[in-house]
Amino acid sequence: MPEEASLVPTWPVFVLPTLQVLSDGKSRHRREVFDAVAEHAGVSEDARAETLKSGGPRFEQRMGWVLSHLGKAHWVDRPERGHYVINDDGRKALAKYPRGFDGSLAREVFGPYWPKKAESAAPSGPQQPSDEISDPIEVIEDAVARIEARVGDELLERLRNSHPDFFEQAVIDLLLKMGYGGVAERGRRIGGSNDEGVDGLINQDALGLDQVYIQAKRYKEGNNVGRETIQAFVGALHGFAASRGVFLTTSTFTASAVDYSKKVSSRVILIDGAKLVELMITYRVGVQEKQKFSAVDIDEDYFE
């Protein structure tokens, strides 16, 4: 489950645009600074819409570190809560660094303000500043993503090697955990030789008027699900007079299978192996939460 490259530059890139925006000497609210820098630096709408896994806007998170570092370096003042204005030192910095900052220059200039690493092997030796070019929240999220990628690979392998009955029940458990079937979790595995082309059924309401049928194929990597298999599933849905179905597999789907699923009148959702384990990790099916991490920030409302 590889992470896509971010459209938002790292925070050092925004140091110069922030100083330039503030160079007119006006006091601006934090939100005004964000908007002005985004326009000045040409940050696209897609980049501004990009979020961290935790949900916060990535651009705003990185801009927060810019303002934090400018404050530590005493290049900006805060005349009132949430407002920023450039000072004489900030103007000198603007003149001194007209080409802006990359990671190396940011370490050199802002490194003295970073927390020091704890001394270990040589207590009397010098301490070096930690690398804060990467946002700590993003570092944590990237580390968690790597853990989830490893767990996802192992989870997918175990599903592929599980008994067909177990796999069918696992996908039912997942869909129920996702909220299908309501609070009563009205879902059951059908399976067996007389399953008539479906492996499970979920009733969205107590009377079973709204039903979702499920097909689960436990295939090895490379044994992709083709159009014919999806056609057979759609035929089974028609046999039940059903309009909706979910097809899950531990492999993936051919392009013709995906194209066909989009054209049929029945609403058919295809979930491949990568998406399957992603959902199982998200909804904690077949995995358990090992450890929690939390981060803190200033509660601005407290200081109102």
C-alpha cells in the first residue's frame, strides 16, 4: 500500500514566501498568512485539499511549522493572539536569504532552536540538533503506514491460505464492521455447494427488503478475476432479483472485469486484495491495535 507523493512542499520552502507576504509590515491573522502564502507561492487547490491521514490539511500543518520556526528565530512578533508581523530581524533575514531555504539551509539556520537529542554513548560529548525538516506528525504517520503495509502483506497471505469457509466469514465480518447490516448486524454466510452463485447475504433492514449479496474468491496473486466471473455473479444477482452486490477477492480484477462492472444495471462493487486488507486494518478485522500514539497542540479556545 504505497503512499502517493505529496503535492505540498516541505515547510522550509514556505519560509521565504511567508517573509515576503509579511514584508509590508501589516499584522495578519494566522489564517490570512496561510491564504496569502498559498496564493503567493502558487500552491494549487489540489495541494491545499491534501490531508494527512489524521484528517488535517497538510499545507496548513506545514505552514504551522513555518510560523513556529519564524517565531523561534525571532523574525516575527505576535502583537496579539493568532496574529503575526515581521520585525527588523525578519527583514534582515529576508535580505540575507533572497533565494529561500532548502532542507540543508533550514538545518543550519533553525537547527539551534530544535530540541537536542539525548546523549547516550558519550555523556560528555556534544549534542546534535534533531532533524525537524520532516513534520513530526507526518513522520509518525509514515511509520504507521509502513507497519500497516507489512501487516497488510501478511494478512493477505493468511487470507489466501485460509479455508474457503473462513474467508467467506471474514468478508462478512468486515462488511458488518463497516456498518452494513445495521446495529443488529444482519448478515450471514451462505456458501456450500447450493449457494446459487453467492457466498453471503446482508440485510440492510429488519425485514430484508434491502439486501446486498456477496461473492468472495480466495485466489493467489496473479490469478486475476476476469469478466466471465463477474458476469456469472451478475447473473446470480438477477436470479435473486437483487440489484446490489459486492465481489471481494485476494487477487485483483482484469481491466475488462472492471469495465463490465461499471456498465451493468446492477450495482456491483469490486474489492481487490489490496483494498480488502486496507479495509480490514481500518476496521480492525483480523488485526488488533497494538499501541496508540497521540500528539498535542495548543488549545486556542482555552486562552480566549
